[in-house]
Amino acid sequence: MIEVIKKVFTLDTWKVILPAIGDTLFMTVFTTVLMAIFGVLLGVALFLTQRDGLRPLRVFNAVFGAIINALRSLPSMVIIILTMPLAKLIVGKSWGPAAVIIALTLTCVPMFARMVESSFLEVPRGKVEAAKSIGARTWEIMFKVVLPESLPSLIRNFTIAIIAVISVTALAGFFGAGGLGDVAVRFGWNRFLTHMMVAAVLVLIVIVEFVQIGGDIWAKHVVRKRHL
Amino acid sequence: MSNNAFIRIEHLYKTFSTQKEQIEVLKDINLEIEKGDIFGIVGFSGAGKSTLLRCINRLEEPDSGSVFVGEQEITALAHDELLAFRRKLGMIFQQFNLLDSRTVRGNVSFPLEVARLNRADIARRVDEILELVDLSDRISFFPGQLSGGQKQRVGIARALANDPVVLLSDEATSALDPQIALSVLDLLRSINEKLGLTIIVVTHQLEVVKYACRHIAVLEAGSIVEQGSVAQVLTNPTSDTMQVFVKVNSNLTAGALTEGSGI
Ligand SMILES: Nc1ncnc2c1ncn2[C@@H]1O[C@H](COP(=O)(O)OP(=O)(O)OP(=O)(O)O)[C@@H](O)[C@H]1O
Ligand SMILES: [Mg+2]
């Protein structure tokens, strides 16, 4: 036990861990940015087109919702395999961190889109009606009422979504993308190098804590500023 | 009625369909409201008061019938024209419906941004209107820092910001304690006098009618059962609704007005 702990803090261990941290962060940051952009766009589309939404489009909403649900029901692993040809087309190869980002994004965008939609739905109808009553245009209601009013909830959901991104990056290791999850499996599990596993898991825990605390501070800051 | 009716509602019908049933909420509503009036719409809960009010700015789309404001037939407006019309109309709500993400200044600016005024004009107008509702010293506060009465005054300021021709009020004083409610009604009365604004007040409280309105219409299960000047209707109520209202009201002692009859 003590041996293992000692080994966790040796140079050799960190020679493996440090590049893995780089890979994990690379995948996380890229996927998060793409997830934020497309998740918000799709969330807005879902919110606007619902039955009693600001721009109801029943067929679009139903089809679109079904696609999102289908993507959400597929295991990330399956999505990675299915997107390999696509990745090859876009980044030139079907493996490595860049290739895997497409699959990660496809996994995380539908989830975040639903989170964004549900944050928007929490905004009291009366506020939207008040905006309508003064003749606000749909985009004004969206960007001056619904989005800012739901900001604390959006931030909390975003935090949860980033943490989900970090956890799916672990899968990417199977496709040569590296990362901490990969280290934990390849060294820790396959080669019985427990200290590698411990080190990788420790770093993952620290990253996740960091994201969660950051998100909490941000959300609380917004709430406090508004005196809610 | 009079020839100078400013708001005319003709043969208005509205039905809500739920999965199980069709609820006929408004049945053949006919109304005329003069310019500069404070007009009350009263009735029991569920009578259709809010629905009628919301048909005037088409927050609710009537099934048939027409609404005229001035020369315009509101029920015939295309979407863009409707938005333009709404910018000339203010609405206040029981739950205030202010934006928590904006300060008092930001809330009152909102309709002016929508109306595409430039920044300097917005700033000037916001100062002016906050002066009118006596909230100049709270301009940088968020709604979360205001009392109910102050919130409703911000709501009124927002509704008045773009110089509306009509103000719609849906139970605007129902969530406030009697004293504060009285001060909000005073504010509405003084705005009515100063600006000549036509105000339509939905309420289930006779005190509000007595204190603020000149004419009323009584709504009972989706139909107007009685209308006229307040004095006329109160001294000689003919509808069941109004007889109950007047009876309950006269059973209350005079003191009850300030002790929680909830103006
Ligand atoms: N969106 C809706 N869908 C279905 N039924 C509705 C809807 N809105 C209102 N109703 C029904 O219409 C009737 C009238 O409602 P409305 O809100 O106009 O009443 P009200 O007179 O304003 O009552 P209150 O004093 O309680 O506010 C009620 O029976 C209500 O259940
Ligand atoms: Mg109502």
C-alpha cells in the first residue's frame, strides 16, 4: 500500500501522466466548446418550436426531438465506431484525439441540448408574456429574456455537462487518443501497475472538482448579483 | 352606447380545447370603452376576465369576433403590425413579471430597446418615467431588492415607458397589501388624469372598482351580464355576481378596507 503511494509520486509515473493530462484537456476543451455552441443552438431550436413555444413547428420539433433522443440512447462507444469513417473524412484519420472529438461531440451535444431546453422551460411564462405584451420580437424574447433569466440554471447544467465530457474522454483511449482514462486502463488494469491507476484517477478527481467548484462559484456569483 | 368609443369589442368568442373537453370561455362579448376611461372588468374567478383582457392585445387569439382600438382592427393585424400595435400598449400583471436579470433601469429600458430608440433617448425617458412612479432612487436596484409595491411600480413604469394609448391591468393590486394597493391605484388614477391614458382594470375586488373605475362590465361564465357606470351598477345591481359582490362588501365594516379586505 505504502509502496504504491510512494510510486504515485515518482518522476516515471508523471512522465506518463503529464502527456495524458494534456490529451484529456485537449479533448475536453475542444468538445466542450463545440458542445456549448451546438448545444445552445439546438436547445434554442427545441425550445422555440415546441407546441406552445414562440415559433411552434410540430413536425420539425418531433423529428428533431426523435433524432436527439436516438443519439442519446446510443452508447458513446457505438457512436465512436459509427463516426470513424466520418472522422477519416474530416481529419484524415479515424483514430487519435482529433478524430475522437467528433464522436465525443456527437455524444455530448444532444445531452446538453436537452439540458439547455429544460433550463429555458424553467423561465416563468409570465416573463415571456410580459415581453410579448410590449411587442418584443421572437429573437428579443429569446436573447433578452429567456437566456439571461435562465443563466444560473444554464451555468449549473453546463458544469454537469463538462464533467460528462471528461468522463467520456476516458473511452477515447481505446482509439489511440490517450488521456487519463486510457492510462488507467492500459497501465493500471492491463499491466497491474496500480500506482498508474491511482495517479490517473487522482488527477481526474482534481480536474472534476475544479470544474464543479468553478461552476458553483460562477452560478452563485450571478445569483448574488441579482439579489435572488 | 357613445359614438366616441375608443375600444370596441364585437361578438368576441373564445373556446379552449383540452384533451377531454371544449371550454367556452368567452361568449359573444360586446363592449365599448371611451378614451380616457378607467374601465373595470369584474367577475368571479374563472369567469373569463383575464382571457378577455388578453384578447385585446392578442396574447390570446379569439376564435371569432373583432377588437378595435382607435381606427385599427386589432383582430385583423398581421404579425408585424400586431407587434407594432403592442408597443403602443402597456400591460401590468399580478405577479409583476419583471426580469430578475435586469436592474430597474434595465427593466424600464426594455420596451424602449424593442421600440428601437437610441441610447440617449432611452436614458432620458427612463429617468422621466421613474420620476413619475417615484422610484428614481432605486434605478440601479435589481427586482430582488424591491418590495412588492415597488416592483409593481417598476411594472407600471415599464408599461408606460413607450407612451402607450392603453394600459391593461390584470389583478395588478391583488398581490399587494391594502395600503400599498391603494397607493398603486392612486398612481394609476393620477396617470389617467395626467396622460389621459385609457386604463382597463381586471379585478375581483369591489374596492378597486369603487376606488378607481368609472365604468364597469360584469362577466359571468363568459358572458357580460351587466355594464354601465360604477354608480349605476353598484346602486342597482341586477346580475347574481354583482348582488353577491355588493352584499359581501356591505357586510364588511368600513375598517376592513385597511385591515385586509385586500383592495
Ligand atoms: N390556456 C388555457 N387552456 C385551457 N383552459 C383555460 C386556459 N386559460 C384559461 N382557461 C380556462 O378559462 C376560464 C377562464 O379563465 P380566466 O383566466 O380568463 O378567468 P379569470 O376570470 O381571469 O379568473 P381569475 O379571477 O381566477 O383570474 C377558466 O375556466 C380557465 O380554466
Ligand atoms: Mg385572471
